[in-house]
Amino acid sequence: MTDADEQRLIERSKEGDRRAFDVLVRMHEKRVYNLAYRLCGNYDEAGDITVEAFLRVYQAINSFRGDANFSTWLYRIVTNVYLDRRKRQKNRKTLSLEEYVELEESQVTRQIEDPSPGPEELAEAQQRQELLQKAIESLPEYQRAMIVLYHVDGLSYEEIAEVLSLPIGTVKSRLNRARLALREKLEPIREAF
């Protein structure tokens, strides 16, 4: 689809055409989900972020002026949804998987099923991907966003600057610091790569 076609869909969406908005969602949903997953590292949460991001887009489509690409505006919303969720999660209480459940006569260990495959089922490439993802997840949120936007989604410095509302020089320096931090985290497991 060309930029002109996308622009027509945006204009029709602004006029309340839900079909046009549905087409926009289908055009971008995979990239939005992938960005959300790279940011949070959890399939379910990535789905929630994707839904919330498109809801925000739907509510704010009339404020899209077209100064930036639609995808850049959309990436900014996804990143903001992710960061907002992180802020809310910091204030949320967590439940330990090691905790005991009190019954009338005794205690039992809380049993929560782990649906992920065992290590014997994972291929070597999958293991490397998991190590890399864990290293990225351990970075502070803004460094994580820099790595994902540049290296995973292939955005340019200028596009990242638009998404995060930062000067290009700040983007370059933060991306460099994020790369150095990631390299430091991967150094102990370098033989896996």
C-alpha cells in the first residue's frame, strides 16, 4: 500500500469510517505487536499493549496532523503505553510463586503451571534468542526502547527522535550507552553467540 493510500485511510478514519481504521490496524498490527513484545518480553502483555495502543490511536486519530509518518506516531504511542504500564506495575503488589496457601488443616505450596517448553525442547537458536531477550529486558526501560527501536524495528535516528521526542544527539548518545550496557550484560555468555 502506498503512502497516499495510507493517508486516505487516515482521513477516512478521522471522518469516523471504522472500516478504514480496521484496514490501518491490519496494516500495522504485526509490527506493533512485535515492538510491544520486544519491549516487554511477554506474549500476553504484548497483546495487551497492542490493544491499548490501537485504542489510544482510535481515540486520538483526529489529533494526528501528519507532521511525521503514521508509523512513527504509532510507535510513539506503543512506547508510551509500555512505559505507562511499567509505571503502574511498579506500584502493584506481586504474589510469590513460592508462597504457601493456608488451608483449614494444613499448608500446601502454591502450584502454578508453567506452560513454557523445557530446555531440552529448545533449539540452540532459540536459546540464543532468549539470552539476548533477557539481556535486553534487564536494561532500563529507555535503553531497552532505544535498542528495540533501532536494532529490531530498524528505525533511523530521526524516527527514534520523533517517537521519543528527543534531539538526535540525545538519541545517538543514549543508543550508544544502551549498546555498551547490552554488550556488558552479554560478555559473560559470549560463547553462546
